[in-house]
Amino acid sequence: MRSLVSVLIFLEFTFSAQSIWAAKDIKASEIVTEAQSSFMRGDLFNAHRFYVLAYEKTPQALDPKDIENIVVTKHITLPFKQFLAYCKNEVRSGKFKVETQFYCAKALVHAEKYMEALDFIENIPKSYQRLEYYFLKASLYLKINKTQNCLEDMTVAQSKVSENTSLHFRDLIQVIHARCLLAEGRYAEAVNKFQTLSVNSDFYLTTLEEQAWAHFKARNLTSSRDILKILVSYFTGQDVKNQIFGADVYFRAKYLQAYIELISENRDRSRDLFAGLKIEIQRFKKDNISKNSSKGLAVPRDTLVKLAQLKTYSQLLNKEYDFIGKFRNFMSTWSSVEDSKNLDADVRYLVAINSEINTVQRLKSAELVDYLKKLKVTQKLQAQVVYRAMEQSLQQSRRNIDSIEFKANMGQVENFWAARTEGKRTLAEVLDSYKREVTMVEDYLGK
């Protein structure tokens, strides 16, 4: 969310850059270092000023990471249309055309602007087509359901693997390839790709649910059971009732365990699993989001005041700001990926505004009085944006958790109803009658 006021601020701060830094004698060798340091602190306005100076005076000192920082800074501080215009202009006539093209595509993919990203990623010259390019492009094709293109890119990526390629990148190729195969409905091939990962792989745990799902879709229920058991045991060992991050994976795994037993006609086992799932969900809600619990997750009353005092990323590590970290983890688990990314961008933009206010106040320049007023107006608006995003996320998360509890209740009903029909229909007829329910399960799991 970018208001008209924020647009005016960005335009004005770029014009005021010369007056702010004219009195400072900055050596060319220090410009890039200052830009990088400002970026890491979250002081995006100052980072932009220094990067503009470096871009004009010492472009040879910039490397691809600096170009990515510039693009990220533009993406966070500019309204979307202006950011897109900046990318197109730089790709057309800038000093780092190809690098800007790639990092603009990356920013657009992360912002879930897939069609806009496609225009940039598909025109990158072969000389810049490194492994990261293929990872990004294949992931983009997967998002827009061009699975065949995704498979083709992963085949090319595999051909580029050398003895110097890291194990992380080797595994990532297998994972993306497997996901493309899953999207194509080629479950056996997808499983084979997943099974190339060792237990020490960075992706082993995160892909277990996908492997269990692939086996379930192929109706290899025994294999699906075995993988779900591993996944559940991982979380059980970490006291999941008080663990926020990853709890959605845990509950989905528990639900699928119970459902597999239901369609396998293991009535007692299914009943016990559904009942246990319901108890665990209720305990999780009480421990983590209950309004009546002192431990419950809530937006603190003084959030707006604290947000106005947030000037660097490092402050987020302080105890007084741990509520933001908790919400970030909570959103990663229970809200959409887009919601999490939007909150991150909104917080980073607020940090940048707060840092800019601090900079302008130190300068005590009469020329910047109006600029400071606009900054303070935007600061208040942006703090409210972050506050509302957190509240809305909490409400949506509660609904998502309630939906799992509802499904657990429905599972118990389905199990009772299936028990009543036992002996009156063949197994094939029972399974056929559950075809619609299986589809509902698949939709619920988001697969």
C-alpha cells in the first residue's frame, strides 16, 4: 500500500539528495560501502542516495548484489506502476541492463506479479542464464501453470551442473523438477526425484509433505503412511502445541493420516486419529490464539507507538519488538505467502521512513521543513497499515485453524457413517461414494 503522500515523499527526497549531502566530503571509495551499510540497516532512502552517487560517479565499483539492492530499494519505496516504469527504463537505457532485468524479474516474482515478471525473464540473454536464472524461470512457469516449460528449464539446468555446483543447488534442481512433475500429475516420476534427496539435504524435511501427497494421489497409501509418520514424529519431538511455525504442516499431516485410515476402512484407527487431531487443535488454539489466555497471540495496544520508534532492522531482535517476529512466524504458517511478503515490505518501508525522519531532524535545515511534515504524515499512515495487516492476519489465521477443526469433526462423522454402511456395499462402492470427499480433501490441502 503506497499513498499519494508517499509518492510525493519519494520524489522530493530524490530532489533533496544533493542539498543533504552537498556539504559532506565523501570519497568515491566510500560511496558503495555507505550505500551497502545503509541498505543493511534498513535506511533505504540514504541507501538510494548513495547508490545514485555510485551509479553516476563510480559505476565500476558496483557488483550484481548492489544492483539487486538498488532494485529492492526501488521496489519497496516506489508505488508498483513507478517501479515497473523504472525497470523498463533501466532495461532499455541503463548502465546495467541485464542485471536490472534479472533482479526486476526476481522482485516481481516475489511480489506475485507473474505476468509482468514474464516479460523480463524471457528476454534475458543467454550470457546471463546462470543456474539462478533457471530456478527463477522454472518457478515462475510453475506458478502460471506452464508445467512443460518448467520441465524443459529444469532439464537445461541439470545439463549445466558441474563438479563445482553446490549440493544445495543440485538438490534444488531435483526439488523444482519434482514439483513440475507433480503439477503434471506424474506422481511416480515426482517421487523418484524427491527420493534423490538425502536426509541431510536442506530440502529433505520441507518436501516430506509433498512426497506423502504424491503417494496419496497415486494411492500408494502404505508409502504415504510411512512418510507421514516421519513428518509427525519430527514435530511431536518439538512440543508442537506451543510451536507456531510449521504447525499447519503438522495438522495437515495428522489429518491426512486419519483420512487414509478412513478410506482404508480401518475404522478404529481412523476414529482415534480424528479424535486426537481435534483435541490437539483445541489445545493449540488455547495456547496460542485464545483471547482469554495470557500467552495468546495478540496485537499489543502500544503497537503504533512502538512502530514509530522502529529505526533499524536490528531493533526487531529486541524483546520489545518480539511480537513482530511472532506474527511473522504465525503468518508464515497460517496466512498466505502473499500476506507474509506484504507485511515484510510494509515493515521495511516503515523502518525506512523512520530512519529518514531521524536523518532530516539531525540536519535541522529550514529547506526540509515541509519534507519532514510529509514524512511524519506518511509515518503515521504506514504504522496504521502495518497494524491493520497484523490484525487482519490474526483474524484470517483463526479462520484457517477453525477450518481444520471443522474438518476433523467432519472426519469423525464420515467415519461413523462409513461404519454404518459396512457389509451393505462392496469396498469399490464405498470408495466410489467417497470420491467427492477425496476431492474435497485434496482441495483443502491446497494440492
